[in-house]
Amino acid sequence: MTQYDLILAGAGHAHLGVLRRWALVERPPGRIGLLSPGPEAWYAGMLPGLISGRFSPADCRVELQPLCRAAKVDLIEGEIASLDADARVLQLADGRSLQGEWLSLNVGAGMAIPPQQGEGMQVLAARPIERLLEGWQQWQAEPRRMAILGGGAGGVELALALADQVPALALFCGGTLLDGLSPGLRLRALGHLRQRGVQVREHCPIGRIEDDWLLSGDEPVWRGRRLLLASGARPWLWLTASQLAKDAAGFVAIRPTLQCESHAQVFAVGDCASLDGMRRSGRFAVRQAPVLAANLNAALHNRPLQHYRAQWQSLALLATGDGGALLGWHDWSAGGQLYGRCKDWLDRRFVKRHRMVG
């Protein structure tokens, strides 16, 4: 078993921010490792542009080794099979074991797949990005009508990115499109979707798949052979099987200090964590990074921890698939190419900042 003073499990947005800060300023003492499934971290905010062909794969990912080297952190490549939270031991799929005095989880979440009967429907999930790209390349070879499940920002952006690449496209959401964002932004998004020929079905939860049919309750609502999942985050099975305190959905319940409610030596951030007032979004994970970096430093120095205060409102920028973007802030909304250029600049800046270190 390999032992560390601190293990950063997952190369999510928050951990990238932590590593960048440690590369620029002296990092905490002790042996620290970053555990990642692969040598690269993808920036999910650029996925719609990648799918629409506006970005290349190289534009959207960060090589982890240079960043880890600059932060004086070991890069460990491996998939997590189980977590013993009491002992803070991570068992990897290849048989290796890692033990940390402290753990920080930024492992994201999986996608919930509706129960499926038969093999008439091909299903792709928006995460992990590597598998999505592999599947999408195969689908591109023979374009067919398809459906997207998910009426959040990710589903809307993917629908607008794909609308011109498939013969027909339908977008299903269980509630209101872009629920929680401004009404003006929702109306603008609906206008763009309709203009691009996307069939939008609100308040139409998909409960199961039977052969090549999507069913809402007992009613067949769409027929086709390709479904893209862009909503329904679910925690990883190894996380739900751990002893960590969880919310009703199975995500890690954390305190304002970003520590697990049941295990003070385990931190959790991003999509795998649950905190009152916090939505699961890459934007929130990025904002957690400064507090997480400070608290990990404080924990290793036995100092008091800071509180993270989740924002109830944040700026929303949704790519429209044509180089433009929709902007939402409180009750105000706008759209156009100018906002698309702003989004591109922000996205490219995020990737560049983490590449330039070291």
C-alpha cells in the first residue's frame, strides 16, 4: 500500500485550481498525489464547441503531468474501485491500494440511464468525454435522427451544437427547460432551438426505453435508435458504497468547510458533493478551488478552516452552436456573437492558465 499525506482523487475543475495555486505559491508540506483515470483533464465547458467542430480535442484538455510537476505532486493514473472512508484507503481497479492521511474528492458524477429493454436504442452519455467522442465519431459516419435527454444548460448547448449534424433532433426534459435560470434566457433558448428545428418536449420525463421507443410513464413519446444523455447525474457506485455521509440522492454531504459531515479528514467538492445552496455545475467547482486550496493547506498545518459560501446566482453563458452565446444574469438576458466571443475567451483562458504553469 502506498501512503500519502494527502490524496487528491479526481482531476476536476477544483483540483486543477488547487494545483495551479500550489504551483504558483508554496504548497503544503508532505507527500501529495493526484489520482486521475488518465493523463489529461477535459474542460467540459468547451464540449459543445468540440462537438460542433469549432474546437479540436487538443483545445479542450489539460496535460496533468506538467501541472503536477510544477506543484510537486505525484500523478497517479488509475480507476477507483472502492473507498474505505474510515481508513481513507482507495482501492484501484488494477489492485493497487492508496492510503491518505487526508483525502479530497473531486471525481464528478456518472449519468443515470433509464431502464432499457431490448437493444433497439444506442445510448451515449455526455460523460466521460472520451467515451462520448468515440461514440459520436461512429454516429457521424451514418447520421440518423436522435434524441437528447436533459433540459439543463448542458442539454440545450448540445442540442444547438448538434442540430445541423443530424436529420432530426428532439430534446426531452422532465420539467421546465433551463429550470432555475432566468425566464428571458429560457425564452431565448427556446427560440434558438425552434429556429434550428429541434423538437422540445418539456414536462416529459423519460422513465424507460423499450426497444427503439422512449416512454414517459406508459406513453411512447419518441421513436429512434440514438439517445444522448445530458442530465440525471448519479454518484459513482464506489462512492455510494462508502461509509461517507450522503444526501438523499447519494452524493457526499459536506459542511461549509467542504469536509464530509461524517469524516472530517475527507473533503469533497464539485458534482460528487452536496451542500445546501450549491448546484452541481463546473462554475461552482471552479469557485470552490480557492477555499479548498486554503483549507487543505490549513488542515496539513493544523490551522482553522475557512467556510465556502455558495452563490445563489451566477452568470450563465450558453453556446448556441454558431459561435454565439446566450447570457443570463438574474432576470436579465441577452444573446449574440459578442457573448460567444466572451465565452470562447473565458473557456480558452481556463485551459491556458492550467497549461502555462510549470
